[in-house]
Amino acid sequence: MQILELRKKIEDFFAAGASVMGDAAAIAAFEELRDALEAGTLRSAEPDAGSPTGWKVNAWVKQGILLGFRLGKLTASGNGLSFVDKDTYPARWFTPEDGVRIVPGGSSVRAGAYLARSVVAMPPMYVNVGAYVDEGTMIDSHALVGSCAQIGKRVHLSAAAQVGGVLEPVNASPVVLEDDVLVGGNCGVYEGTIVRKKAVLAAGTILTRGTPVYDVVNGTVLRAEGDKPLIIPEGAVVVSGARAINKGKGQEWGLSVYTPVIVKYRDEKTELSLALEDLLR
């Protein structure tokens, strides 16, 4: 089925609401979309040089993912452990021919997620439906890749890093981590934030739409505005910081609030500190 034909079917079935329950044609269209997502030939968001952010959301693909939840029925599954979930979204199975390294220990990749060859998944970790994880990326222990998140090449999601997902509204941008990004332990990247190539998020950094980022190198403050998400510049090194409350009781009590701070941009010293990454893959 051609993409345009598949798109029309998905949009029509999605618009039909609950009436598609049990419809064999709707199930077939969804399964084709799910297979394309797993193969990486279809994405919920993709690079687009003509877009202000450099990324385009494919809202109809997200409609198709939501359609899968509507069509699915609860079913029991598991081999030794008990799981109950929609039968349209079972856990993915991998073979050595896929070239993806899934280390034993309780990890799960949901159907409809794409993992490229040479991805490494350390247990336990989870990748949700619609996510796209490109070549050479390492997903470390207790890390989460949320629904529709877009992860570039050679990204390292360190232990307990959280990459938020977004399915609704369908036109909302997902979190994007571009190539060669390093996400430190216990970081959280949420609400459509875009992290440009080669940026480094130090351990414990949290990025959201509502959190301004202070760039002390360039003397600017980065914020999400309107339809524009928070965007971390290429090569930025971001750490957890604090800014003083300068009025009211906060000032009187000497309080401060959390804020991310760009303290530098990647240089030779930063590159040397990341050399260990290649040895882990």
C-alpha cells in the first residue's frame, strides 16, 4: 500500500471513532502502519529543513498509533511473568539478524518502535510505541524512551534518563535528541524539547517547556514560546543550576529555584571525556 493511500485509510478510520472496533480493514491498515514504524520507513516525526525547528510532525501517523489502542483488546501474555495489555501492541521480539543488542534482564520494546542496527539496550529499559532510535545509540539501565520520541545516531541515554513521550494532541512535537547527544544519569527531557547535535546534558538536568535555560556563554535565556519548543543549541553543555528569587518571601528567605545552565560548548576536553563511549558499544 502506498503511503498516501495508507494515510487516507488511517485518517478515515481514526475519524470514524468507536465504529471501527472489530473492522478487519481498519486492523489491516493499522498493522501495516505498525510494521512500517518498526522498519523505520515511517516516523511520527522526521527531519525537515524547511521547518522552523528542523523537524516535522506526521500527525496522521500518531492518529494511526492511537487507532491501534482503539482497535486493541486486552489479552494475557508473557513467558513465566504475567502481562495484560492491548493485543495490538505486544512486546517486540528480536533476532541476531536484526543487529540490535538486547542485554538480558527485564527490558522491553513495544511493537511499533524502531531500533536501528547496533543499538544497545541495557536492562532494565523501555522503549514505547512510535519511538525511533537510530544507529549506535545506547539505552542504559532504567532509561525510558517515550512514545514517538526521536533519538538520533550515537546517542547515550545514561542510567535512569527519561525521554518523555507525546501522542496527544497529535500535532504536538515529540522530544527530539539529535545525533551524538549525551544524556547524563537521572536526566529528564520532556514536552517536545529538541536537543541539537553533540549537546551534553549533565547528570540530573531537567528540561521542560516551562523551564528557562540560561546560556552564560552567550548571555541569553532560552525559552519555549508559542508553537516553538525549548531548543538546546548544538554542542551545548547543560548542567543543573539555580537562580535566586528576587522578590517577596523568596528573597527574604534567601531561596532559589532550579534552572538549567549552559556553562560551555563542547571542545577537545569534552570530546576526550566522552571517548569511553566507543568502548561500551
